[in-house]
Amino acid sequence: MIVGDFEILDERYRLFVRSARLDKLHIGCRWAEGPAYFPAGRYLVWSDIPNDRMLRFDECDGSVSVFRQPAGNSNGNTVDRQGRLVSCEHGNRRVTRTEHDGSITVIADRFNGKRLNSPNDVVVKSDGSIWFTDPTYGVDTDYEGNKGEVEQPACCVYRVDGQTGAIAVTTDSMVRPNGLAFSPDERTLYVSDTGRSHVKDGPRHMRRFAVADDARLTDQGVFAECTVGVFDGFRLDAEGRIWTSAHDGVHVYDPTDATLLGKVRVPEFVANLCFGGPKRNYLYICGTTSLYGVRLPVNGAKTI
Ligand code: MG
């Protein structure tokens, strides 16, 4: 059932306020990605990858400004437990952290002595470890990075130890790992695979892994197949439901039975999203040229 800007496919949960409408907050990006919300300052930072810049939306007055340019063709961003920006940089083939004093620390740029491909998306676990995906989109062409040689034998999901800085592969079993997020209890890791971009009939699904105390992953198989386009970035709400990008908007999945519960209908391809606002009940959506948002009757999982 379509109600305004929403499609309701399962009525077990109240995911949307039917009278709410999608806000168009900004236009003028080439490929909007990587939204990260900073509750202390009530602003959102996101990436405009092909334009090699990061933008900042001020939630208090609605203004948008350039946060960083050049930005190493940044892609996915997150905020760590100390409130610092962590960014995947296609152009520099690395993951960085922006410290409280504004200086930039390299978290990872190599594995086994070889350069990473082009880190895509990142999440920080409560133990301080930094998990990121490393597909090839930033080195395939100059469109969203720098065309370059792929040095790693696989597109992996990596984990960087928060204390030692040691980098390890957690899985090399995916074609093009992309978005990733933990369940609220951090016992489950979801990772999307956009391998169809490179392999005919390749994956366009989300995989689920059990996370052991020693960070080892156990593959639990495909969680959901994307029905429109591919799943790119995604986030979870406080109930563990998955709010994921797709080519017709945002799809919401139930974590227990993987039912597609509903959609936020967006008139552009969606690449990523995050919860924001003081109550984490405002969903920021990066949709190609534009930044969108919508107020929800649910709250995002607490990750800071
Ligand atoms: Mg991505």
C-alpha cells in the first residue's frame, strides 16, 4: 500500500507517520554518500564523491556549507565513540580519523604491505575497533577516485584493533563488500555485497555474520536480496530493523524473518543514510544529487 512518500508492505510495526513527508534539504551533488551525524553540534557531514568534497548540513538553521575540499574522494563516514569523524577515502585509498584538534590520523592504508583498494564504508564497534569494506569502486575509474592498480587479491572486510592498530581480514568471501553495520547487541554484522556491478548475475544482497567475542565471523548466509537495484549503505534502528539504501528509496527489513516491511520512496537512487536529530528519529538520506530527510516514529540504534 502506497501512502504519500511511503510504501507499507507489512503492518506489524509503525515505521512511518503517514502524514510525514520527505524533506529535500540540499541539491547539487554528483553522488551523495556517507552521511554521519554529530549530535554534539547538531550537524550532518556527508560526501560528494565525484566532486571530491564533503558537505555539512546545519540542523539548527538548515544551511549547507563545504566541510572539506579536497576530501580524498571520501565515501563512507561515521562518528566514533569519542565523537570523532572516521572517513573512507577512495582517492587516498585509506581510512582516516579527524581528531578533536582537526589533525588527521591514518587508521589504515595498507594490508600485507600492499595498498588497499578503495575503502568504501566504515563502522566503529563499542570496543573501539574499526571495521571497513574495501571494494574497488575508487580505483576502477577516475569518476569517484583515481584509476589505479588493484593490489589486494580480494575485496575484504577488515578490522582494525582499537588499541594496537593492527589490521586483519575478517572475511574475504564477498565480491564487492559495501555497506556494513552491527546489530544493537553487536552479536551480528550485516554487510551488503554489490558484486553485480562487476560480475554478471553477481550478488546484490546483504549477508549476515555472527560475531564472536574474539571478533571472528561466522557466515550465516544471505540475509536479503535487493529487489530494486543494490543495497549500498545502511543503518539499524533501536529495534534492530535494517534501514537500507536501494534504487527506489530506503527499504526496511525485519531482522528476525528478513521480511521487507516497507519503503521510504525517494525519487533518486539512494546510496546511504543515517539516523540523526537529538532523538535519532530523523533519517538523513543521500540520494544521488540530493540530501533528503524524513521524521520517523522510530529511533536509530545508539552508536555513540
Ligand atoms: Mg557504499
